[in-house]
Amino acid sequence: MTDSSAIQPLPPTQRAARARDLRAVATAAGLVLLALALVGQLGWIAAIVGAGVVGGAAALWFYGTVGGAAETTDDPDIAILAARRLAEQEKAFRVALVEALPEPAVYIDAQGRVEAANPAARKAFRFVGAEPQLTAVVRRPELLDAVADARQRGEPQWFEFVERDETDRYFAAVAAPLGAGILISMHDLTDIKRAEFARVDFLANASHELRTPLTSLSGFIETLRGPARDDAEARDRFLEIMQGQAERMRRLISDLLSLSRIELVEHRTPDGEADLAAVIRETVAALGPVAGEKGVTVRVTGAEQPILVTGVRDELAQVAQNLIDNAVKYSEKGGVVEVDLAAGLSGDAAAARAGRLWEDAGHMSIVSAAVQPGQGKCVSLRVTDAGPGIERQYLPRLSERFYRVDPGRGLRPGTGLGLAIVKHVVQRHRGSFLVESEPGRGSAFGVVLPMIPLR
């Protein structure tokens, strides 16, 4: 270690700039002294002496500093400390830059680690910890190739990729060199893509499903205007059928719109609170007249106390409405529909109670997102009908749009969208949706949702 130091001369451009600045300061000071002498505020001798002092001081400052910009020590410890401090400052700048971006953004260092990531990126890709490898966060080859190309070519690379998960997410992104690493900024296209898919699906499904009732209505109208024009009995019968077809179209359009709205926001986890017990009580009360007309009793257990879950109340009401209405519709006259709520269960226990109670029945997990051990308690909702049951081979397709099992095997005609709506709502709420059914015994549909502890 040595105490010697070396003076590094200023580059010519900096030397010229330094001289120009000092000449301007000296000239300005001289002009001020001259003005004071002219107005009599200062003697001429004092003004001349002051101007000389200012000019001399400027000259001494110039010639005393242009020879060296700064003293650089030969002490390696101080040099290492300075380099480390500079690296920390640069990293702090990169982290602040990434944090300031509103959409998902990450900075990848020269070793391929995620040096910085803003909250939007951590939420989108669900990773924790300090500086993980990029390949542990996003495995899409499009993104990895863009990072490699940006590093190799030294210019920004634009690309799109799809992050496959429970619900796919679509991104338009750019990977741009920044320092020794790569800055990746992304624009979430999921809402736009889902709107496009929903529009296409809606048009295709609506045109297909509406064709039958519209054809039926058209035929009845033609008959009423022709052969049945003066047949009062036939006219009343046909008008009743037409009213039923119009009601079917209304339900179909309502269900299609509900399904489209849910699919548009399915990738967003709800952040509100809802009392599931209150939702169940209100739904059962609303369906009371329908059950009474059918001669079916709806029996509810476990809904006496509030049960808070993370979710959207209206969407959870759709789940309860579809499950209980289906159970009433498919139950035989005089049957009992069981609606069972159980709170404070582990994920496995809630799933078992919701859809694993009958040993010999066929079982199916339509949506699986059970809470892992240590991640909190769950609530299970199980709706059991008194119908003929569904054979095992039909269970995997129950939540498909417009899928209906042969009515002779237990399912009544309907829009075929109710269970699809339940599936997407449960998936949006990061829950589980299960079914078990046994011919001759009935069917049970269960939902598992994470709870919010009472405060």
C-alpha cells in the first residue's frame, strides 16, 4: 500500500470549457467594479486593484486545476470501494427505473438473473425471492430468445408471448439493452385477447343455439298467418309454444352474456369480500316458489353464521343459483335437495366434503385449485339432488358449453351454460369445482373456496 498520488490532466475539451467559464466570471466581476467606479461608489484605484485581484485569482484557479481533474489514489482498497459504490448507485438507479414503470417490467443482469422486478411483474408471474434466474420465472422460449438476441445484437427486440397457467395471459414485450443487462418491459394484452375470443365465441355459439328457436318461431308464425288463422284452439297452443321458445332465447342470451363477462375478467383474482352463507340463504329463499311448484324440499345446513370468502358477491350468487336451481330441476317430485356449507376446513378436507362422500360414485374434479397446507382455511359448498344420477362417462363433459346429456339419462333440456358459468366463476375465485354422481342415487356438485378469517 502506498501514499503516492498521480494527477491526471484534463482532456482538451474540458480544459477549454474551464477557461471559458473562468474568463466569464472574471469579466463579469471586472464590469461590476467598473460600474461602481463610474457611479462614484468606488474609487478608481480601488476598482483597478479589485479587478486585478479578481483576474489574478481566476488565473491562479485555472492554472492550478487544469493540470488535474482529481487525485486518484494507488490504494487498491479505496479503488475497490469506489468501484463498489458506483456499482451500487447504478443498481439503485435500475431498480428505481423498473419500479417506476406501471406495467410488468424486469431487469436481467449479465448472468441471467432477475436483478429488479416491479410489483406488476411479480404479481403476473408469481415469483418471490431475491434475484432468481430468468428461466425460473418465465420459461417461454419467445422471451428467452428475445433476451439472447438483444444481448447479442445490442438493439431492442419486440415480441409477443403467452404465459400458460390456470388462465392464459398474453403479453406484447420489448427486450432492450441497458448497461450490461437487458430491460424487459411488457404490455398485458390479456383483456384485449379475451375480448376478441369472447366476441368470436359469442357469435358462433349464439348463432348456433338461436337457430332452432328462431326456426320454430318462424314456422309457427307462418302457420298462424295461414292454415291456423281462424283456429282459436290451435292459435292458443301455438302462442304458448312460441312464448316458451322466446323465453328460451332470453335465458340463452342472458347466460351467454354472463359467461362472456366472467371470461373477460377470469384472469383477475377478486379482491372483495362476500358472505357465502348469506348468499346461500338468499338464493334458497328466491328459489322457494320454484321448488314448491315442483314439490321439492330444499334443506340447508351450515349457513347460520357468516362465512366470509374473497370474491364477488354477484358472481357467487350465480354459482349458488345455478347449482341449486339445477338440483331442484333434476330432482323427482317429493325429493329433497341438500345444501351443505362447512367452514374452517383444510383444503383436502373441504374437497373431500364437497365431492368425495360417496364411495361407489363416479368422481370428477372440474376445476382443481385446492389450498395447500398452511395457506389458510377453506369453505365447502355441496349441493345434492334427488335425481336419477349421471353415468360416469358423462362427467368429464358436464361443464362444456351447451353440452347436455340425453334427457333420458337424467338431465332436462336447458341452455347448457349453467355449469360452464359455475366453472369459470370458481376458476376466477381460485377455488375447486367437483362433481360426484351415482345412477339411482343422484348427483352432488361441490365448490371449495378460500376463507377470510373473521376479525
